[in-house]
Amino acid sequence: MSYGPDQILEGEGKSDYERYLKLSELLKLQPTKEAWKHRDELLFTVVHQTSELWLKHATAEANQATDYLKNNEIRAALRLFPRLMLAIKYCHESLDMLEQMSPWDYQQVRRALGHGSGFDSPGMNSIRKAIPPLGVEFKRMLNAEKIDLVQLFVRHTEFENLYLLAEALIELDERMYLWRNRHFKVVERSIGLKVSGTQGTPVEILSRLNSFTFFPELWDARTAVTNYAIAQEGEN
């Protein structure tokens, strides 16, 4: 294979750009027009394949952030949280594209999915496993300072890095919550509520699963801080 003078990488493709990104392989991973049961299979596939890639990236950032926290490097970990949360945001926003499918068109695409389900998503399962260790390290460092969450929020300027980590964790939790709920509404809009998904799971059950949070103590702390403030006012 011959290369132009400005192309130095080997592999398939007309340019180093194509070779580095392995585009000749990547762009063959979607259903071809000849194999479509419905033309929106391409739309459906692109949304979900890109989401899996963003979730792979999010998992890598979460794991690296955990490694930093294990070494008490809070600032280094905090620099990764925007990347992690943007990846989740992109998964959230890509769901807008699925709503360009009519409910009937989705039924045609659904026939091609077999028993495929979001419950089987490697990306979703990996990020769900990668997030809790962040909380474990946060609690360890909080205990090391010998303060509780209320005091962390009250004395946040004194423990700024730890406070910023707490806020980053709750924002991550919120983004995951919003994404799950957005996904549920897309499913409801596509196939309805009182039906079952591709694996036989009633859609109504998905709604109940959406109430899960990774860091409930950080949400409860808001109530505790409010009660603490009210008590302080009563003493004055």
C-alpha cells in the first residue's frame, strides 16, 4: 500500500486520520441499507453505539478519579469530573434523536432487536460499578477529618477541596438520575407505559427503578443543613 508524503501511519484508509480512528472498521459496524428492516435502524444504532463509547470514556474517567482519591489527590480527581459528567450529558442529549422516530417506526426497528435491552448495556453496567468507589473514598477522607456532612457544608471554606468533591459527587448523581428518567420517558413515548420491554420487563417497573441514587446521604445532608440552620436561628 502506498502512502502520500504526509501520511505516516499504516493500516486501512486513505489518510492517517482514517487509519488512526480505524474508520474503515468503525463505519462498517452499523446495519447496511440492504439489511434494514426499517430505515431508522441506522438512527437507533448510531445513538446507542455512540452512547456506549461515551460511557466507556466516563468509566475510564471515574476509575482514574478514584485512583487519585485513593492517594488523597482531590484536585487531580476534580479535574476529571467535568469530563465524566459531559459524557453522561452527551448520552442524555442523544436521546432526543430517538424521539424523531414515530411509535410505529420504533415498532418496526424493535423487531430487529431480538431480546436486546438497555439492561444489557456494557457501558451502563460499567459506569454503575465505577461510581460507588468515588463515594467510598470521599467517606474515608471525611472520616479522616473527623467531621460529619453537616459540618462539612457549614465549614466549607475550611475544607474546600472536600466540599467541592461532595458537590461534584452530587452533581454526578443528579446527572445519572436525569439521564435514567429521560431514558424512561423516551421508552414510554415510544412504546407506552402498561406494556413490557424487549426482555419482558414491564415499563412501569423501570419507573420505580429510577428513584435510585448513588449517594443518598449527600441528598439527606441538605435537609440536615436546613434543620441545623433553623436550630441556629432559634438560638439567636
